[in-house]
Amino acid sequence: MKQAFQYVILKNQERRLSNDTANLKKDYLERIVPALQKEFNYSTVMQVPVLKKIVINQGLGEATADKKIIETAINELTAITGQKAVATLSRKDISNFKLRKKMPIGVMVTLRRERMYEFLERLVRVSLPRIRDFKGIESKLDGRGNYTLGIQEQIIFPEINIDSITKIMGMNITFVTSAKTDEEGYALLKAFGLPFKNAKKD
């Protein structure tokens, strides 16, 4: 039943991919690329940074005591992203935490190409505005043009049925770009619509 449920989720989200992806790619090529090329004086469009992938990760240390947490997280993250989530495993034994090597301690999904753009579209337009008292996201990048956004509750995603959840779980969403500096990475992500706090309006 659960596999059939996940299959239906994936198929339904596939139907939405083409239009959203085409729109976002078109916007990148027609608006974002020329704007960034002008802003940073790139000599060629090949120098303009691109969004390479989006990695969604949930750390679930409490899963060592309850294996069902991992199963639930996999189902929820699969519903949110439209791609099958996988469990992440511990790399070593830690007796103080009753942790053994290769024990599931989280779940993750890596999105590229069409699914990456589709997820970004829904995140910016639908999910982030659902955060209570939302006033924008922090603007600190990692020093290499990449950005990690912390989400406290999975219920901001409309794919999650609030009445059926058993536990509030957060996640980290990492945007990996080809930008060489934080300034360039910030400009790229802002152009894609990420609502940074105190961002200057163009």
C-alpha cells in the first residue's frame, strides 16, 4: 500500500513538472543570465553561475530508538520533493548514544534538473509564504556560493496532511551553485526568488 501511495504521489507531481520547469528555465535564460552578466561584468554567459542541485536533508537522531521515524520521514520527504528519499546511515559506533555503524539516522534527497526547478518554484511561491509570521530568510552563505536554508516544520509544504502527521520535523535545504563567491551566489538565488531579509529591490 505504501509503495502504491508513493507511486501515485510521484506520478501526480510528474504531471506538474513540464510547465513549471519550462517557465523557470526560461526566466533564468531570458532574465537572470543577462542581469547577472551585466551586474558582474562577465565577458561571456558561460561565466554566469548556475544552480547545480538542491539537497534536502533531515537529521533524525531519535530514530535510534524508534525505527518508524525513518519510514515516516522517507514517505513525507518523497511526497514533498516528488523523488524517492533515502535513509542516511551513521559512519561509526557511538556507545553513549546507542549508535551503531550503518544505523539509519536521517533521510535525504538530491534534486537536479527538472525536479530541482519544480521544487524551487513551489518552495518560493507556495511553501515559504505559509511560514507563520514570515519575514524573509537569512542571507548568510557558506563562503563558496552555496546556501543552506533551515526549515523548522515540514507542515509548510502543502503535500503534507497536517491531520496525519505524528511528529513535527524540520530539515535543511542546501542550494549548491557554481558561483565562485557568496556575492554571486546570493545574486543568483535572489534572482530565482528566494526572499532574503533586507534584500535590496531592483
